[in-house]
Amino acid sequence: MFKQLGKSITALAFALAGLAAGMALAAPPKPAMVKADAPDSYTVVKGDTLWAIAGRFTDSPWRWPELWDMNKDQIKNPHLIYPGDVIRLDRLSGRLSIAGRGDPNRLSPRIRDEGSTEKAIPSIPASIIEPFLSRPLVVEPGGLDLAPTIVATEDDRVVISAGSRAYVTGMASGKADSNWYIYRPGKALVDPDTEHTLGFEAMYLGTARQLRTGDPATVELTSTTEEVAKGDKLLPVGKPDIPTYAPHAPATFLKGRVISVYGSRGRLFEEGQGAIVTLNRGAADGLEVGHVLALYTQSQEIKVADGGSIQTPEERYGLVFVFRVFERVAYALVMKISRPLNTLDIVQTP
């Protein structure tokens, strides 16, 4: 009995120790640090991004909202910074504030009239991510089945390219001169840890302009990245919304993997900075637009001289900014990297 009681007490001690360790791991991070050479003030110019401006004041751009004492609503809707705004640094408090043009005493973010033609500073370069806000597209199995379909081609060609015409069914709601994206059902996005299919990536083939309504309707291909054929699908072109979420880390610990690199045919992507990566985490896992995740190498087993082996640690080497989120997958832009990007590498809360 006493022996059993001793085991129970020992087990309880280990459990409490584990709980304490977990609480220590969950302790809040140290305050974001301002660079020693950060400017006292900076005037925002056209072409700036939240990320680039953050880099002027701190080495941890994803924690920049902390320097503004932003709440969650402000982080999600930071329509706060415009060309001409002056950002000021209070070195005593380590906090940033904004003074509007012609209003040097106003230190809070300005609100623009809805009719204003000025555009807020985006989170990350819009020119890089804009094409990916509407493509590539993640769809459920059979998600393109009901989309307008190319059923015939000009002169009955097997494949066609820009400048050719095609005949499409299912475009009853379309109108002449409307523009369309062309897709083909693509590869399955498989979670490397669970081997579950998370969705399918529809392959972007190009654009088309509707010349004639009807069923079938007539379209002309205006651009192509791949050859187009019968059976390919069309989706209407919409103007994408450029995300303006301020960069910020997830509120809770999140860990996942890079499951593909857009435009890369192999596992290694030498020019990793600026790459678009697909992650095996999405809205269902708590991921949202604006989240910044750290990139880590995979742990690997390496043989050593004595015939044994060692397990290498996961080493941090970069950052990604999440800009488009689906239920089970997300797309992110690689913002900073110090080694080649590798599919199956790890992303986690920085």
C-alpha cells in the first residue's frame, strides 16, 4: 500500500512539474525592442508597407502592433497609415504614434473619409501577392464541376493558347466583354503528417474575354501560362482585396508545415525570399490573414563516425506572412530567409 502511495505521490510530483513547465512556456514574451538606431520620426511615402516601416523601428516586424498598443480590432483593420503621415517614436515609453499632415499635435491614427482617393499603406507588397489573391485556388473535391466548361475549340484544335477562341457551356449569367480566369483541376494538397487530403489546388491557365453570350458562349483567350484544352474550367474575374492586416503573431502556439512552394518543381527552392508557400494549416486551426510564422528546418537523423546517429535540432531560418486563408490550408509570402526553402519545413508561432 505504502509502495503504491509512493508511486502516486511521485506521479503527482512529475505532473505538477510538467504543469509548471507548461506555464513557464506559456509566459508572455518580453516587450518588443526598439532598434538603437531607430529614427525619432519617419514620414510615410507612397510604396511603403507596414512590414518595411516596422523594420525601421524594430527587428521583430510582426510585433510592431505592440509598439502602438493596438487592440485586436485595430490589428485586423489597420487603415491607419497613409503617405504623408509622420510616425513618431517616444524613446522613453518605446511607443509609436502618428501625427497627421498639418496637424502636428494629433498623435492618434487618422480616419479618412470614405470618398478619399488616398490609399492606406498595405501590409506587404501588393504587386507580389495580388495575383495570388484570386489564384491559385483551393477547392473541395468536385468544386469546379459546376463551373463553365470549354467544350470545343476553334478549328477543333486539341490545345489552344492566347488569341484563340473557345466555346463554353454554363455561362448563361455571363455578358459580352466580361473577363474570366481559366483553371484546371490540379494536385491534391495532402497533409504530410496525417496524410489526409486538405483540398485540391486548381491550376491557373490564363484569362479569357467573353465575345458572345449564349450556350455555348464564345470566348477569346487573352493570356495563357499553359496550353488550354477541352474540359478546362472558367471562373469570373473579380478585383481582389489587398489585405491590410498589420503583421502579428498568433495569440496561441501554432505549428504546421510547408506543403508546397508555388512555381517550384523540386523540394528545394533556392531563391526562397519572396516565394509563395502553401501551409497545412488554415482557419480551422486558428490561422488568419496577417499572422506571421517563423520558418524552421526539419529535424533529421545524421550518421556519425562511431556508427551511431544524432537527431539534428529544428533551426529557425526565416519568416512568412499569411495573406490568404482557407479552411484547412493557407498561402503565405516568405518575408525573410537565410537558407534555401524546403518543402516539409516547419512553420510555427515566432
